[in-house]
Amino acid sequence: MADVLMGAWFVSASPQAIALPPLRLEVLLLLMASSICLYLAGMVLNDVCDREQDARERPERPIPSGRVPLKAAVALGFELLFFGVVFGWLASFVSGSWHAGLVATALAGLIVAYDAALKRTWFGAIGMGGCRMLNVLLGMSVAGAAFQWQSVNYYVAGAMGAYVAGVTWFARTEAKAESSRGQLAFGTFVMTAALFALAIFPRFVKLPLATRLPPSDLMVWYVSWGALAAMVVSFGVITCLHPKPTKVQAAVRIFLLSLIPMNAAICLLMQGRAPALGIMILLLPAMYLGRWLYST
């Protein structure tokens, strides 16, 4: 939901950009429903496609343990996929723009491609990053026909996708006795490069988009992203020195949770404190549910 909320507020009206349309709550709710369904579909179908590997490495998971029948999991996965696409096209119908429906359809296709084939290849991380990029663009579809995406929209969504691609590379062998140090280092590099790209994106913003931070506060902006990059690098170095599953999985959990403050920071720059705080609040359920649900 953090991706969709950030994307929606990214393209919504602000005092400096009065040419933009107001945020339509009904469209935003449909896009959030689409994102949730598609994300959950990816999780379910991931377990369906990984059932044989999980039977060897994680037999306690729902499908290999027998708690969830395979047919039920397949049905649930494709039902969620179907409704995710339907909600996306409903958002298109309400907003009068093809953006939402097309993005939701593309995201559904990439989810199936990733779970069924891409994840077992070096294109898996790119596929996962593409899913995140499309999820951000799904939120940006809230503006409807009145707004044409600028290059900065693709830039920000692509940088978020690149960060997730780095996390995916980092976590590629997290279940093995010892991860590849080279792979961990490469994943850390990609994440850091993505953070740098996000830190400098304000210089590419043009009207009708606008930013709220005055130039005097931009130093705080850069320091914040620098601190986040330092955290990523420090965890990357620690796991390279001790590439055990517990270390890698703990780092991946932090990297994934960091997506919420990243989205909030972008929203703070574009729309101010109140929307950014709304995104940051999502950290609470994410951390609470993380006590029972694995992040990797």
C-alpha cells in the first residue's frame, strides 16, 4: 500500500502545482485494492511454484505440510490475480484513463512470469524489480486522464524497482547454509545506487509537479538518504563477513521494511508532512505482523 499511496500523492494537486486534479478517493481505494490483490496473488502463486523446493528446505510451509491443499492454493492465487486486474480496470473506468487497467494487467502478467519461470534465472531480480516499479506506477494512475506522466514518474518508479531488484539479488540464496559473498556485495551495490538515484530525483521535477521542501531543507533530504544508504552498506558488509541464513534474512527484513520510509520521504518532498505520516504509520502493522510472517 505504501507504493500506491506514494504514487498517488506524487501526482496529486499541491499549492505549487494547481494544474493537477484533486485526489479522487474512490480511484485510490480501487488502486489499493488492486495492489493488495495482486501482491497477495504473487505470494500465493510463489508458494505454489516453490512447493517442491519448500518440501526439501521448508517442509513446515502451508502447502508441503499439507495444511493447504494444492488445488485450493492455485484457485486462491488466480482468484486474487483476477480481482486485482478487475479492480485496476474499474479504476480506469472511474478515472477515465487507461493507465490503471493497463498497468494492473501488465503487473499481473509479470507476477505470473516471475513465479513460474523468471525467479529461477538471473532475470528473476529484474522481474521482481519490475513488479515494484509497476506497483508504484499503479498508484500514479490515480491522476487519470487529466495528467500525463513525466519522465520523472518513470524515473522514481524505476529507482524503487531497482532497489527491490537489489534486495532480490541479495536474498537469492538466503536459505542456503552460506550465501555467495559476491552476490551479497552486488545486491548491496544495486540498492545503494538506487538510493542515490532517489536522492537526486528532485532536480528532475518540473511543473505541473512540484516539491514542498524549500532549498534550505534539501540538505536534510540528502543527509536522510545518505543515512539510509549507510545503513544498507553496513548490513551488506556484515552479511558479507558472516553470510549465514540468519544474518542474510535479518538484513533482507530491514531492507524490505525500509521501503515504507522511502515512500514516506518521497511523499514528504512532494506533498508535505501529513501524507508522509500516513505512509509511515504503515510501519506499525508491517513490524507487528512480521512477528509471525516471514519477510523472505
